[in-house]
Amino acid sequence: MRTLAFATALTVALLSGASVGMAADVGANDDSAKYQDDGGLGMYEEMAALGLRQTVVAVRFVPSQSVVIQDKELLDRAVAAAGKAGLRVVFAVYPYPPREIEAGLSSPSVFAAYVGVLASIYPQVKHFVIGNEPNQPAFWRPQFDPAGRNVSAAAFGPYLAAAYDTLKDVDPEISVIGIGLSPRGNDRPQAKNNISTSPVRFLRALGEWYRRSGRTKPLMDGFSFHPYPNEATDGLERGYAWPNIGFVNLDRLKQALWDAFHDTAQPTTVEGLPLHLDEVGWQVDTAGRQGYHGKENVPVTDELTQAAIYGQLVRQASCDPDVASLSFFGYRDDGLRTGFQAGLTRADGTARPSSATVQAAIAAAECAEPVPSWAPGVAVLGTKVAVGGQLTRVTTRVAAGEDARAKVCLRSTDLATPARRCTSVAVPGLRSLNVALRPPATATRRVQVTVEFAAESNRKRRTVVVRQALLRR
């Protein structure tokens, strides 16, 4: 009764007070349907009845079996069943396992040929996501070279470019979507485990590769992102600290895309690049439920909290003009608790409260609070400057909310022709540095320090901070 009352109340709330049309298509990313006896038709019809419009199906390219379409017979049935149920099929295609990529068994041209064959065999599939979390070692290795520089972005870029060109040759109407980016990465080449790249820094490296490549064609028609929470116990509003990105940090994603690709042939959201949030989910407690086995290995939330988050997620995503689609990871739960239990239905097929809230949010068809239009930033994020010291040594503490370069200049303010001394430093995001300068011999106690910051992701984004100080003798 509590579940029913909650769903009913939320449905009423969703259907009232709205004024702006929703834009995003809602779906689910779930491979389990192709293993069902009916090819997933029953499950796909359930999804369509809730108002879901698409299903994302993973297709792995195994480099050591480059001419084999994995589970092709099952894929044939699932594509046909989804179409019969009225769902759009999206293929998420990526090379796997990462050890074969690392061993050099794969290549962009062979991968692109494989993707082209898929497009020819399944002409009804018009949306291809190319890549799956290439900033994570579970899907791409190596992430860094021995010197600690990111290499995964420059290695992945040619795969995306080759797939784009091949798919457009097969059918210009195919929408090529990259990259399936993970929301998190630790940027620690020497980490004991999960050596990964944060999304902001991965996009910066991909943009640098793209500009160096001289490519005059785009890489993608849309951008795929996986805005999972850091923990399932996090609320939707929590997000991540820079340089990671959560759902509530989509402005950070838009800025990273702009910084990486502005003034190139690759559009950004400013030029209409749509965002596809095609993997997202909050795992829930399954204790005492039928159909589950094993022990839970991550913190989880409860079903009612998940339902509230999912309704809010659909509403907010649909009100963002840059978001084209949102797909939950798993329509039906994995019964093994070491898997993923974030579906709209449980492992036994019974509906969770989130089914009703998602259905209501879709049916509302309008949103009460549209997201304000976004524009690229021109300044460096979170700059801070503090000055102090003595006549023999001036210390300037500099910090920024993102990776930046800082040019620090010191001069006396009460001399007719004051001498000036400058130095430049790299400022890691969310960290502070002390920059020491020895004043000119003619310096007096009154000095001025000017710090010119430039964002590493886009040197055209600049912030200048000026500080006056009276030095101790």
C-alpha cells in the first residue's frame, strides 16, 4: 500500500504545473532480452507499454575473432522482437577484451570493417554508439604511458573516426554516437588498481589528438555519456567534484566538449551535438527477494528512493534541450548480486515502484522547470590568489578549480618605473601552489602581484587576478 500511495502521489505531482515540452527519449540498456525464449518480445512490449522508446544492445568486437558477430542468432531475434514491439534499437559497439587491445590484436580499420558489416546486416538499426568507457581499464588499456601521459584517448580516437567514416559510407542516415564515457577516473598512472582517466581530462586529450590529426570531418553525430552516481546511496543532486562528472554536472561535460572541439569540424552542444545518457542506474537492496543469490558487493539504496530519483532524472533530462535520450542500465535485474540490480523490474519480472514513476514522468510530456540555456565559459574556474612575504621574498599562493597555467608577475607600485619579475607554473585543478619571487633590488614595501590564469583545456579561457600587498621588513 505504501508503494502504491507513493507512486500515485508522484504521478499526480508529475502531471500538474508543467509548461515546457519534454525532449528526451527514454529507454533501457539491457542485453538480457536476447537470451529469452521469445527473443525478448515480451520484455520489449512491457517496456513500450511504460512509454520507453528505445533499447540499447551491446555488441562486442573481439579482436581475436574479428569476423565473428558475437551471438548473431540471438541478436537477429532481439532486433526483430524490439522492432515488433515498436522500440528503436541502438547498437553499442566496442572492442573487447582490453587485454587484446593492449596486445595489439586490434586495429581501427578492422574494427570499422566489423561495424560496417553490422550496419549492412541490420539496416533497420540507425543509431550506433561507438565505444564503451574507454577512459576505464575494464574496457581500454593502457590508459597511460610510462611517463604518466594519457594515451587511451589518442588510441581510441582513430577507432571512432574509422567507424564514423565506414558507417556513413554504408548509410549516411546512420547516427554515429561516441564515446560511452564513464563519469569518473582517478588520473593516477601508479594507482594499485583501476588506473583510469577522468572524463574532463580524457576529452581534453581526445581533442588534442583530433586537432593534431588534421581530420576535416566530424568524429560523431552525438555524444554518449554514463552519468552513474559515485555510490547508489547518493542523491541525484550530489554529482562529482571536478574533473569527474555526474548528471547534475552536465554543464561541466558541455564545457569539456566545447574546450576540446570548438572551431573544428566536430560540433559541440553549441552547434547542436545531442547528448545521449545511455547508461545510468541506482542499485537497490534485494534482501529477501526471490530470484537473487550471492552477496551484495556495493552500497545500495531502497526501492522508494530509487523511484523518486528515477522520476526526477527523467524530468530533468527531458527538460535539458541538449539531452536527446536517457536509458536506464537494466530494465530487468541481474539475479546475481555481484552483477547490477538497478532495473525498473526485479529479477522475477515484478515491477518496482520506479516503473510507475518513470511511466508517469514520461506521460507528463512537459516539464515545469526547464534547464536554462548553456553557453561556454570564458574564465578559468575557481581561481584564488593570496599574497604575503617580506622585502626579500614574496610568496603568492595560487589555486584553480581546474588544471591551469598561471603567469605570476611582481612589481613595486610606488616607483615611477617599477621593475617587474615574472614566472609561470602549472596549477593542478583543486590544488594550491606557493610561488616565490625575489623582488627587484629597487622594490619598496608596496607591491602588486598580477596572476594571469589560462585553462589547460582551452588556453583562450583566461582569468586575471590582481592583488596589492604591503611587505614586512
